[in-house]
Amino acid sequence: MAREKRVPRQAIMANTAPARRAAYAQRVLDWEAVESRAAWESRNPQPCAQRVDRRKSLHEICFYQKSENLIFLKATFTRLVCEINGGNHRFQCSALDAIQVTAESTLVTLFECGVKAMAHRGRVTLTVRDTQLMMNIVKTLKSEYFENAAAL
């Protein structure tokens, strides 16, 4: 049987003085790196989440609720109606105004219900889940505002 070559013990374990010194030096470098990283993080903290100024948003909501103006511009809404219509029909100005008022009141009601669902979940941001929950409730109750809830 052939004799196997042995691997020197120094290659397997750091048992010699130079190997121990090198391993210790590497550990010291690792410690210094950790300490310098901690010092850098203490000098440069992560930016904190900015606080939401709810007074500003409430002021804006009150402003739009008090105003008698429509939310969308008339020209933009007219273009949207003509695009949906496909140019097949013509509308009087009073009819377009009535459609716009109804559409905006429907959207405002949708968002009010969505905000209530959002507040129920304890969130600050209105998400798709909130809107879907609100639409499911509307479909279940068959609300007078949303008779065609599936079309929305």
C-alpha cells in the first residue's frame, strides 16, 4: 500500500507563533472596522421619517369643501366626456355641468368612504385595499350613489 502524503500541521491549524500573530492582527483589523463603522453611523444617522403635518392637509380639505368651484377644469372634463362618448353625441353646456357635478360628487363620496376605511385600518395613506374594501361594502349594500359599482 502506498504511503499517503501528509499535510503539515501548520497548514491546517494556526498553531505557530507567526500564524497566531497574523490571526490576531486580522481580528484587530476586524474590531477596528466595526468601531469605525459605529463611529461613522453615529456621525451620520439614518434620516428619520418626516412627520406628517395634518393641520396643513386639514386646512386644504376645508378650503376645497368651502369653495363652490368644481374640482376638474370644465375643458378637461369636456374632453374626457367626448373621448368616452366617441364623438357620437353632442351635449349642451348645462348637461355637461350636470354630468360633471354628479361625477365629482360620486368621486368625493368614494374618497370619503375610502378615507374612513383607511382610518379604520389605522393608516395614513389610502391604498388599493381600502378602496377595494369600500367598493365591496358598496356592492353588498347596493348604495344609491353607486348603482353601477361594477362599472367603477
